[in-house]
Amino acid sequence: MKILLLALASALVRANNDAYVKAWDAYVADVKANTTNIQHSCEPKRYAAATSTYRGVAVLFHGYSACPQQYYLLAPLLASRGFDVLLPMNPGHGNGIPTRDPTGFHYCLQHSCNGTLDDVQGLPVASCEWNDFVNSINRIVKLADGIHVVGGLSVGGAAAAVAGLDSLDSDGSRPLYLRQLIINPMTHAADPKQEIESTVMADLPVTRDFWIGWGPGCREERKLRDRGGFCTFQVKHGVAAGRFGIALLDRKPLSVSNASTVTLMYDQGDNVVSTQAIRDLYGHYHDAIGSRAATCVQNFTSHSMLSPHDDPGLNRYWLNELYCQIVDYMAEGRPFGIEAAQSKAEGGDHYCRMECTADTCPYNRSVPMQCPYHR
């Protein structure tokens, strides 16, 4: 009888979710209609809860220059716990490649922009466009029944943080998202000098259209792994994304609900974003919600730590175990394990607990992800 009642309740919730599903479908249709030759791996995607008991919605925001494909292996694990998993596409990230004529003059600010440049029309050129994007996803989530959780990596980490400041009521006592996972959030850059130079250039009409490229490695990743996204963009685009995240550090106090749980995770010696800025952001969360905010540092250096498509050949031994930890946290609220050992390089922050090592859990793309993880 109890099982029957649970099944009936779940069916009723799914029926009540019609408005949310229609709103998501409308968003997907709009993205496809306004993206030039959209890359298949960049299309927004919804994984319906894979169990008979629907529990809620999980949103995963992907990283800068990547695509929803970044979470194709993680999303099914969350769906298996009763969550609809929404994978939005960051604005302007899915235009077909390559489509831009490289024969005209263009100046490359750093790394390699050789070859055909990516079509970056639609990429935000102001931080407010990133805020508008997050707000549009939140409006969809508000229509969904059950609990809501959110996570993100890099600029997606900043998006998850901004999304988590929203609430279901006017006084902010009921957070839109019960749990937030913020990984390597894009705020300040790892190289302060480079950030200053880029910021100045982005504000000058002559230099704001200069190009930045991730180099030939990105092109190889995209070729070999069918990695979605882009490898070249303009100064104004990168600075807009950075300013979107930096604005979080200016929100004092953070208007996050005491009913929320927030975890920040970052990798030791990140060469893309400032780890000091991440610790500063954690301080703001701790000031706002105390022990409901947690942080830890991973002892490997991989900014896109959740993506199996970057850095071909890298032994991502942590991937399956970390996926399962993320699922346990987002679906059940189980805290990430934290080691007693501290990172001297990262201000004494404690390491995240990982059982896997490069030797005990070598990454094998042919082995499907599952929880509990392979050893």
C-alpha cells in the first residue's frame, strides 16, 4: 500500500509539472532557433528522472567555451536518484564551427588563434546578459515541483552561485535551491596582470574585439572527442564572463538563505581562476550561513575537473568517485568528505577526501560511470 501511495503521489507531481516541462521545451526551441547551425553536443538537454518516484529538479551549468556535453556522464547518475536534470546552454556557446572567415585582419591577444575563427555571435558582451540568462533558467525551475538543487563549473560555477541567491518568496526565507555546488567559479583570473590588461582592452573600442585562443590543444580536443563549444573568442566576451563572477565578491552580505547548503570546491594551483578569490567567496558564504557553507581543495590541477572531454590522455582517476560524491550531495545532502591534511599552497584549506589514486582507479573511457564507483 505504501509503495502504491508513493507511486500515485509521484504521478500527481509529474502531472503538475506540465507547465515546467513546457517552459523548458520553449527555452530549448528558442535556443535552437537563435543559434547558427547549433552543435549537437551544445543543445540544451533534459534528462527525465529515471525512477518511478520523481523528487525534483537539478540544474547543471557548464563551463566557459564548453557545452552541456560536459555533463553527459554525470546527468544520468542524478536522474537515477529521481531528479529531472536540466543542462542549459550558456548564451552564445553553440554556434556551428568553423564559420568565420579568417582572411581578414585580426589580432590575437594570447595563445593561438591561427586557423578559422569560431562564430561567437551571441556571446555576452556585458555581465548583465549572464544575469539575464540565469534568471531565465530560474523562472523555469520555479514552475517545477519537488526540491531544487544547482551546480556548476567555472563560469557555470558563478552561474550556480548567482542562481542560488534567488528565492521562492519575497522575504528570501525559502531558497529556490536547497543545495548548491560551486566548482572552480570564474571570478578573478589566476594571472592578475593578464586580467588587468584584458579589462583595460575590453573598455577600449580599438582593442575590445581582439581575439583570444585556447591554442591547438583545444582544437585537438574538439576534433578527437567531439567536444562542443569554441576555442577562440574576443576580449570583450572573456571580460564580460569574468565581471559576472567578480560581482559576487561585491555582494556583502550575500543574500543567501539560511535554509541553503553551499559547497565550494576548487583545484590546487588552478591556472585559470584565482583560488584566493574562491576562498574569499567562501568567506562571504560562511558569514551569511555559517556551517551550512563548506569548502575543500582537490590535490590535482584540472580546471575542468568534471569534463571527460578535455585534456586527451589525462588520467582522470577521480572522475567516477567525484561524480558519485556529487550525486550523494545534490540528491541526498550528504556532505563531501574533508581530510585533516591541509594545502599549504592554498591558504591552509583542507583537502577533499578521495579514496581513488592514479594507480587504484585509472580512468577508462570505455567503462560506464556508476555508483558505487569502480575500483
